[in-house]
Amino acid sequence: MDSNNIEQRLEKIEQLLMAQSLQNKTVLNIDEVAQFTGLSKLYLYKLTSKNEIPHSKPNGKNVFFNKSEIEEWLLRNRQATNEELEAEAINYSVNRLKSSL
């Protein structure tokens, strides 16, 4: 085994361990949120400075995040499936037809 392969395997193990430790936590720091979301720390800091992501600064310096709030934030602006849009269009058409009778 070459050293690059060993380093890659160690990095993967570290990522798996970090992901496993995040499962039980409710409050995350900036590094953990970056790992959890796949967003860069720089972008996360930008979002916090613009108040575009839910976060807390209990001492005015360190940034913390509630994991469930981050999950909700990630899932905002849900896009309807084609099936849902078709059902909505049918309901709209049926209701318009009923109201015109």
C-alpha cells in the first residue's frame, strides 16, 4: 500500500467518525455545520453575517447552530413534484368548473 492510499483511507475514516458524532449532537459549531451541510466555512460565515441562516452567538464571538434548525433551513423552499403540480392543476380546474355552474 502506498502512502497516498493510506492517507485517503484515514481521511475517509475521520469523515465517517465525524458524521457519526454529529448524529447525537443538537448544538453544532461552524466546523460541524460545514461538515453536516457540505458548505464551506467561508460561505457559512457570510450567511451568518447577513442573518440568512439561523445561528446563535452567546458570547458575541463564537457561532453555534441548532442542528434541527439547520435541517429545516436546508429543506426550505421545497419544490413540488410534477405529480403534485398535476394534481393541483386538476383540483384547480375542477373547482373552477364547479364554481361556474
